[in-house]
Amino acid sequence: MNLACQFAIKNNQYLYRFLRENSYWYKELNRNPDSLKQMEQQMKEYYKLTPKDKMDELSKKIELIRTFMDVLR
């Protein structure tokens, strides 16, 4: 694993935790450091950090607030 890849992982707590939980990525990154982008994408899907997931979470919160407002009426 090259030095730039190591710095990117150390600076991102989600990447670091994902790498610790999915150790097969060590081998993949040692063989091909360009796989870091693939690992980031898989990490975002795993931890639900994609824009779609964020929008879904926001819509659930808005729906919860609407429900509370209906109860208060």
C-alpha cells in the first residue's frame, strides 16, 4: 500500500474503520492502490453515506415531524 493511500485512510475515520472490519481490502490495496476509490464507494454504501441515503433519512425525519404535528392538532 503506498503512502498516499495510507494517509487517505488515516485521515478518514470511516475508511479506517471499514478497512479494519473488512480486512480483505488490505490485500486489494497492496496489489492495486487505485482501488481506494472502489473501497470508498463500498464504504459509503455500507455506512449509508451516499446522497440517496441522506435524502431518505431526511424524508423520514420530516415525516416524523408531520406525524407529531398531526397529533398535536
